[in-house]
Amino acid sequence: MPIDVKQIGAKVEQEKAILDRVRVEIQKVIVGQEELIERLLVGLLCNNHILIEGVPGLAKTLSVTTLARTIQASFQRIQFTPDLLPADLIGTLIYNPRSGDFTTRKGPIFTNIILADEINRAPAKVQSALLEAMQERQVTIGDTTHPLDEPFMVLATQNPIEQEGTYPLPEAQVDRFMLKLKVTYPSKEEEKKILKRMARSSTKIDVQPVISPKDILRLRQLADEIYMDEKVEDYILNIVQATRTPEKYGLDVGKLIQYGASPRATIYLAMASRAHALMQGRGYVTPQDVKSIGMDVLRHRVIITYEAEAEEKTPENVVAAIFDSIAVP
């Protein structure tokens, strides 16, 4: 059955208005950070999780809480600390001495949107408890498995690992995040707007819920329908393959890469590119969509060698070199 790109484009044009309303509501509170807002919406459209890294005070937590306020869905913020226990996250069984039975007390993870604040301050046991929820969208308490509600999305913030009291997240968990975003300082002009808007002892800005879970599910179906040409698919495959065997693509970065990106990166890069095209109001994916979102999909999936660290190279340097070298269709 042939794909009607014009028909998909007409649907996108119609539905994009909802996403624009969400952006407008978030921008009532957040100054600048347009890329961060766009990436949060990409994660929402792709039904996936996002890791946001940056020093304290850059509105990471505020961005996530503001997004949650624009959605008619349940929201929980969990502050990750070194003494947090898995039961504090997923829940536990409570013994009733009168009846001799155990009853299940569900934890805060049973919600639509989770803000895992400062996720890299919690110990490994808590990280592993979060893994099942993120990947399987279910939680096991005792011998009973409980499915999580839809939509379910983990938006995690972390401080740079050089900061005191942080633990590097295991690669297996980092790989569960579709996107890893790096938040930087605002420009001088943006910071002046922040000063005028927020430098008061009582600053309360009303944000209206403008999108429902039903809208989100409909938009996700539309994102899946966005047309991707086979040449763009091959472009994605070439980029991911180049992280594993760079020499086949004429790249001299093999000594810098310990592990390349997995097939999960291929899947996420295709999904994120479709969602990015939808955000731009198009019914088809271009190579520029892949380039725009590619760094956020790959930066935490390319593991560099000690030699690369000695040369002060970062995963971003390696990914940028790959994008610069792979031929664009």
C-alpha cells in the first residue's frame, strides 16, 4: 500500500497546534532553553525516557515540572539521595498482624510522569529497581508484577559526575534513556529576562494543562506514521555502524572508541527523527532531522577509551566527527 506523504503532512499540520500550545505554556515559565523544551516533547512523542545533565540552577527541574503541569496526567517528583531504598521508589509489602496477610503499598513510581531529581546521587540498588520500570514498564513487589500506567515517562536530572556525592550511572541504565541532554548557561539577554521574571520573593506563574493522555497517544501514533525514505534509513544505519567500525567509513577514530552504539541507538535515532520532523510540522524525515537529534541519542551510547580521555576527547567529539564524515543522502 503506497504511503500518502501529503495526507500525513495534512495531519501533522493539524496536530502541531497542540504541541505549539504546550510550548507556549512552558515558555511562560522557562526563558530560552528552546532545545531542551523541544527534546522533552520528542521524548513524550516517542514514549521514552530522558536524562538531563547540567550544573545546579539551570532550570532542569523547573522545565520538567512545568511540562508536567501542561499535561492532564499524574506527576511525582522523587529526590534521589544516598540513603534512598528501592522500597521508597517502587513500594513494599506491609504485614498486617491481625489478619496475618501482606498488603501491597505502591510507591511513587505508579504515576504518569516521574521526575527523578539528581538521579546519580542514589546507590546501585535503587538504580536497578528503576531499570525494570523503565524498560518493561512494570514493577515487581514481592512475587506480584504490577503494570505501570500509560503514558509512563522518566525524566531524570543529574549533576556532572565531577561533583561531590555523585555516582556514575551504570551503562545499562544510561542506555535506557532515549536522549541525554546537556543544559548550558543562558545568554546574557536570556538571563536578563530571567532576572526580570523570577527575581521576586513570590513568583507564581499560572500554567494551564493543554494536552491530555488521549492527545499524547494520538500524537504518538502520528509520529509512527511519519514517512522515512530508505536513503534516510541507510544514513542512520551508516552513522550507527560507524561508531562500531569507523575504519570502514574512512574515519581515524577507532582508537578513541571502546564500545560503539547498540541496535537500540538505531531504533531510537529513527524514532526521534520522526518525532523531530513532526515537531517541525513535516510529514517526512530529512537527514537534517537525523543530524539535529543525533547527538542527544548517541552521546551516552559511544563509550570512549582511556586513550581518548588522555587526549581530552569526549564522546561528543567522536560523534561530531562521524556526522561530519558520513555522506548525507
